[in-house]
Amino acid sequence: MACKIVLLDVDGVLTDGSIYIDKNGDEFKRFNVKDGLGIKRLQQHGIEVGVITGRSSLALYKRLEKLGVTLIYDNISEKLPVYEQILIEKNISDEEACYMGDDLPDIPILQRVKIAGCPADAVDEVHNVCQFKSKREGGRGAVREFAEFILQQN
């Protein structure tokens, strides 16, 4: 079965995991345009893209809005129930879902999806459960590589 949805963690996947805070306490995040193009390419091929993340930030919403990503679940401590809810709402199976994560909270989803991916700098436990291991670090083109891999498999 082809991948119909790609879900991503944010910190450490779409970003390098750094949190920048200005003197007013506002958070900033750094995103890579190559990853953005990867998301756009998936969408152009009819694959929906969404995020499941443990944090929330205005910067994230602004970036995802520009990319046309509307499936956003933030402030999520337990990601698996959200993933299962998405499958039900979209009427798709594990075999039609792909996920990229970088740390321990991502493992329950990574163990279920058709294609599990991780950035080069993901923790070892995540590397051990992923079929796709990007050569690039999170926030530095890993999502783009994952997107291209998925498009080749579909």
C-alpha cells in the first residue's frame, strides 16, 4: 500500500531541537527551506502531512501555515493515542502511514507505521526501530530526504 499520510515530530525533526528565546521571553525556531520543499512535494503527490509535537510555539504555526499544513497536534505528551485518532479520522491503516521522529516519545508510533524515519542525530533507540535513517540532522534537510524516499517508494 502507498503512503497516504506523513506525520512528523517537530523539535529535532523539522527543527534542530534548539529553542531560541528573546529578551521578552518569546520563542523562536529555525526551519530549513529544503524540508519545506519536501513537505510541498509530498502534498503535490496527494500525501497529507501533519505534525504531532510535545511543544507549541507561534513560530511553528506560522511556518506550517505557510506550508499549508493544517493537521497540527501540539502539547502532546502521549503521541500514540493521537496517532490512532488520526488513523480513525482519516480512515487509513498503519500500512498507509509514515512517521519521522527523533526521540523516545516517538518510538510507539515508529514501531507501527509503514515507513519509520529518523534524522541522523536521533537517539540510538529511535535509530534501532527505523527503516529510513537520514544522513542529515533534524532541521537540516532530514525531512526533505525522508520525503524523497517516500515518493520513491509510492
